[in-house]
Amino acid sequence: MTRVENAAGPQVKRLSDYTPPAFMIDTVALDFDLRDGETKVASTLQGRRNPQTTDITDVLELDGQGLRLLSISLNGAAVPEGGYRIEGDKLFLSAVPENFTLEIVTTIEPEKNTALEGLYMSDGMYCTQCEAEGFRRITYFPDRPDVMAVYTTRLEADADRFPVLLSNGNLMQSGMLDEGRHFAVWHDPFPKPSYLFAAVAGDLACVRDSFRTMSGREVELRVYVEHGNEHLTGHTMDSLKRSMKWDEERFGLEYDLDLFMIVAVSHFNMGAMENKGLNIFNSKFVLADPQTATDADYERLEGIVAHEYFHNWTGNRVTCRDWFQLSLKEGLTVFRDQEFTSDTHSRGVKRVADARLLRAVQFPEDAGPTAHPVRPESYLEINNFYTVTIYEKGAEVIRMIHELLGADAFRRGMDLYFERHDGQAVRCEDFVAAMEDASGIDLGQFRLWYSQSGTPELEVDLAHDPDAKTATLKVRQILPPTPGQPAKEPMLIPLSMALLDGEGQALPLQLLGENAEDIPKARVLPVSQSEQVFVFENVDDRPVPSLLRGFSAPVRLRTNRTAEQECFLYRHDDDPFARWDAGQAYLTGALTAAARKGRYDAVLDDDFLQAVGEILSGPDIEPAFAAELLTLPGESVLADAMTPADPEAIHAARNAARREIGLRHAGLFQESYDRLSIAHDPEDMSTAAMGSRALKAVALGYLVAGGDTGAVALAALQAAAATTMTESMSALQALNNVDCPERRDAMKAFHDRWQDTPLVLDKWFTLSATSSLPDTLETVKRLLEHPKFDLATPNRVRAVIGAFSSGNPVRFHAPDGAGYNFLADQVVRLDEMNPQVAARLVAPLTRWKRYDEARQRMMRQCLERIRRYAGLSPDVTELVAKGLGEES
Ligand code: TRP
Ligand code: ZN
């Protein structure tokens, strides 16, 4: 598809410019005539003036991009030239009456659509992706989420090649036509914004099941996949049914149509899409069996199926007024899928995993030039705002409301939100107001979480007065400046805490001057000022503070705890997050200190190493949680804690620490490995079995890291004997940074075995691109010449280019700048094809401020080189401009 550039260049959109639409559209009838080379789309819109607006214009504004207009008629009469004008991606239609019928016929060419937005082809099937602004690539329409209409869709195509014709809602009619063609008519009774429209035409296999809702309705469930993949849909179907049940039980939310469909496609810009009644998924998150998918893949698939299903209420029934409100649906839906996973598996482990992700990806975003609030105020390209800040930080904001209100009041707030806004397009503010009204709790100051960007830093110091028997927590919040926000107001930060005695027992927390009845042993302190003091009475001996329990707020915590106290908490804290976090804090301190000094012997204290031994030999610890406790902070988290970040020193320090742990506890790791290997069914997908395998993988990793030659042989043996992808991948991961024939042989065998299974071959590409061996960049360049590499397949691009630039810091940040140059070249190449995916690759280059001067200069040069490229998309343009520190 050729890019149609606006003559004026991409325009900045601002929240403050929002105006309601002058006209509403009540019904849309779409007719797709799908043909090679040219697909005709006839659209009939029933509309009327918007009664909610005083705007008296008679001009209807429609969006359209890359369309060929064949005809346009208003109330049955062809609109004369001069009755409308097209400017860039807009069509302005004049003299529109109060009520109208508008008929528009356009043509498009889905076969040439490599941007994968709008209607495109993937492996011989037609499919759509309309969020955020893809519908305008299908037909002229007011493509904004506050225009909600009832859609009827007719699809016509070749019956042989496209026997399956799908759209939103229910099938009304279908049949054969002349010349081997056939048709289907779908109707969706629920008004929806255009971004939730979907259509699919292809030759697909269908797996069916059903679900009985709480009110006794039978819903038909269908998962569509390429022929031959039917046997890979079990976990998707099962996850879907459990999600439906969970939403009924936890939130009283029932599915509303008689049919729910999921379609798997192999070319997809993101994870999945919640189109009403017709979710479209990246096949990576649909297809799984133990032979081809790891346990981690199973868990992600389940979380994504749940996420998209939960959108049916949080996103579809109640949608966003405008795209600045994106977190209204995404933050809330991520919170819901996190809760689903916590209820299904282990709450503590899930909390740790979410905190790890936030720290590794969102904190750096919040500290860099693309930082933005959960509810942004301006953007150039909305596609760039599907960020970890909108999604994951947005979910943390919802979680804090949940904690501040308590589960019951939160549920009343959700009920009130649906009671007030079902069928509407609303703002984040409307959600917060419903929560306030249902609970009676004032969220005034709390609202700053939506408008202020950046990660707050919480400095918490404990002082103990043995004479007064008081413990005093001095809390300071520091709100670092972010682009466009030099100064900030103090925020409301819920700080969950406890005080532990020498045995690790929580003490009663009696605040000074408070009644001594029913004294809790854990509290949530409402930090609301820049500096605040909390005094606890009757504390005889100096306690150790357990802080930010449950990760009660998405902040950076700084304390005056000693390394010894951190190790104590790592052993004893009863809150899983706080326990894990104390270990991470200790490790971050020890590893960055080693990196700074350039000294890589005895990186870890004996105290910590001993604690590791206790975790390994302790009987009562959940294996999945033990695996988390034993996993060091990633290199990106460590880089975030070192100024300037030195990727090579960090890599060296982290490796040294892994070697120390592996050497010290080789015996225990071997024991764990052996114990976890026997009497386990490798295909048991229960939470417990997956947890045991996670711990076994950690043990193998440390055995190899310890440097024992027997360990490499053990990993090679596991790789060769593996009957599941989890076993296979954990062996290859353990070998991936070791330069040895075993690695080369295992990788080759893996490649040869899986070269015709794209989702598994992606794993091979990623392993190759993330090896820390010195020649990896050369390997990556060769991978681009591999017969199976394809720039038009986002999964493959992410598996190679994305994995290298964001998953291999030591090689990406090579001191000669070769990694940066490589990425810049690929971004430019990909941008011509798929701007959305190209833009997502730019992020690592925008973080130049964190590095030394030489790297800074090279990274900036690469950004400038990208910018000079003529015909750059708005997507990449915006990120590069922000990366260079130019504010829009
Ligand atoms: N709304 C989708 C989800 O989270 C994500 C999404 C947004 C998307 N834009 C997209 C998916 C473009 C694919 C392509 O849940
Ligand atoms: Zn979503």
C-alpha cells in the first residue's frame, strides 16, 4: 500500500482540542467484494446530527487513507464535485442534513498491504486490524472511538479459496452465487466504534466448543486455525472457558452474544485484538502443545486469551471517548488479566513477574525521552502509545485504587461504572468518579497518577529510639522531571509495610497517638506529602522494615537498610514481593558496585550465598517462587541503576555473580536438578509441575554458569533427549552463552528439527540473536540472509532484530557502535513496509542519556541518520524526534 502523506506533515493531536463529533452514525452496512488485485467496499451509513453538541456545522468529516473513491451519494443523489473535498487523509462532505443516508464505494488492495493495518492478507487469508486507526484504510468513516454504530457486514469471495467468511456478531445469511463465489451476512447488535470492526475470509479449520453462562445461555465457541493446526488449540479453548467463568464469578460479567470466535493469523503487529465477538490473534498466542510451546508460552497465551476476552466489557461495552483515554480500557483490562492469573496460579509469583516487567521496561521508558503520563496529553501517532506505561503502569494505577478502596468497594465501583456507562465512550475520569462515588473515598490527589509522568522515588529511612521505644519511618517522595513536566505535585502513594523483629516476626504497628485496639501487623501508609514521618510506639528493639509489600505502588524504593538487613529480609520476609525485592535490592547494589569498580571476584557476600543455599535446601518453598528468588536482576535493570551505564561491566558482574552462586552450590543445584527430573510427567501442565520445571531450569543454568564441564554435557544431554519444548529451551538457554561444540550441535539439531514450524523456528532465531558470545552481531547479520528470514513477518522481525537490540545489551551496545548502526539500518528498511513494527524497534536507541559520552554520540548519530531518510512514517518520525529530545 502506498503511503499517503499529509501535505502539512503529521499533525500533533492534543487532548485539549477534543470536540464531540458533529454527526453520529447509527448503522453501518458494509459490503466487501473480495477479489484479487482489487477489493471493492460499499458502505452505507445512516447518520444524524449529534444532539449532544451545539456545533451547527453542516460539514461531515470522514477519515480515509490509501483509498480509491469510486462514488459517493447522499440521500440517494450522487454528490457533485464541489459537494465534498479530500484533504490528506480527510474527506469533508458539505450540506449534510439533520438525518442522512450516505453511500460510499471505494476500492483497496489488501494484497499489497504490508503495514498490516486495515484489510490485509496473511498466508492466503484476508483479515483486518482496525485498532487504532485501521478502519480508515478500509472505507471513509468518522474513524474515532466516540462514534458507535450497529454494523451489518456482507462478505463475498471465491468459495473455493475462501470457504470461511466471518465478521462481528451473528451470521444472518449465507449462500452460493454465480462463478464459484459465495457470500455471508453478519450482524452485530451491539453499537461499537470502528476500531472493533473485524472481518476474515480464508480456508480455515474450525474447532468448536460451548460455554453455559451463569444465566443459563449456551454460547458457541470457535477457534479458527490453518488446517493441520486443530490439535494445537486445546489450551486456547480451555483458557477461554476459564476466563468466561472467572469474569462471571469475580465481576458478575456475562458474555453477551451467542457466539465467540478466535482466529489465528501469522502476520500480526501485536499480540491479539479484542474485536467484538471475533478476536483476532497472533498465532503465537493461540497454538500450543507441550512439544512446541514452553510453559512460559502457555502462561502468556492464557493471559492474552483472558485479556482479550475481558475487553468485551472493559473496552467494548464501555469504550474510550478518544485515544488519550487508552488506559481506560488497557490498564483496567491488564489489571483484570493479572487478577485472573493470580487466582489461577500463584499470586505471589505473578506479582513478582509483573514487578520485574515494570522495572525492566516501564521504569526505563518513564525515565527516558518518550516518558508520558498514563493519560497522555498529546501525540503524533497513536500507534506509538500502546506502551508499557499505558498498559502496565495503567494496571498499577487501577491496582492502587483497588488497594485504597478494598475489594468490596472496588467491586461496587465496577458495578456503578457499568451501570452508568454501558454502551458509552468515556474517559479515565469517569472510571475514577465511579470508584469515588461507590466508595465515598476522595481520589482527588490520587488522580495525579493519570496526569504526571515519571516514576516517583520513595526514600524511606528507619530510625529507632530505644529509650522512647519508638520506630520512626521518615518518608520522602522525589518526583523527577520528565519531558514537558519539569516540576510536579506530591502524589498519593500507598506504602504497604511491616516491622520485623529479629526472628522475622511482624510487630504490632501502633501509630503514635492512635487507639490501642486491634493493632494491625501490616499497614498501608498513605504517603501524600513531599516529606512525612510515621512514628510507631512500643518498639523495644530496632526492627527491620518490610517495605512496599505486594509492590503497593509503582515506585523506586530507596532505603537506609544495610546489605545485611536486605539479606535478612531475603530469608525471612513473609510477603513474597518484599522478600524477592530485598534480594533484588541487595543484588543490584552488589552487582553495580562490582561493575563500577571493575572487580569481579567475590561480588557476593557470604551472607547472601548462604541464604541462597537455604532457599535451595529449604523444604517449604514453592518451586516457582524459589525460581524467582534465585534469578538475578536482568542486565537492563542493572543498567538502570548505574550512571553512566556500562553494559560490558554489568554483563561481567552479572556473570561473575552467577558463577559464584553456581560454584558455591553446585552440589545443591545438582540435587535439585536430579530431584526435579524424576517422577515428573513432562507434559503435566499444572501450576505445580510448571513451577518445578522453572526451578529445574534455574538449577541447570547455575550448574553451567558454575563452569563445571559435566554441566555442559548435562545440558547437551537434556537438549538431545528433550520431549517437550520447555525441556529443550531450558537446555539451549543454559548453553547459549557458552562457546562450545555442544552448543553449536544442539542449535543445529534444533534448527533442523523445527525449520518448518515457524513459531518454533522463531525461538531458534531468538536464541541465536541473544547469545552473549562476541560474534553475535555477525551471526545476526547472517540470519537476515537465512532463507526463512522475512521482513514482512513481524514475529520473525521481533525474533531477530528486536531480540538482539533489546535482549542482548552487551552486544547491542558494542563500543564501536556496530549494534546501533545495524538497528538504524533495519529500522529504515522496515519502515517502508511496516511503520508500526519499525517504530517499536527504535526504543533502545532513544535511551542514549544513560550511557557514556562516546555511546551517546553514536546513538544520537543513528537517530539523526534515521531522521534524514525521506518518506519516513509518522510512527518512526515521532519516536526519533522524541529520542533526540525535541518535544512536540
Ligand atoms: N487492543 C489490543 C490489546 O491489547 C492491542 C492492539 C492495539 C493491537 N493496536 C493493535 C493489536 C494493533 C494488533 C494490532 O489488547
Ligand atoms: Zn488490551
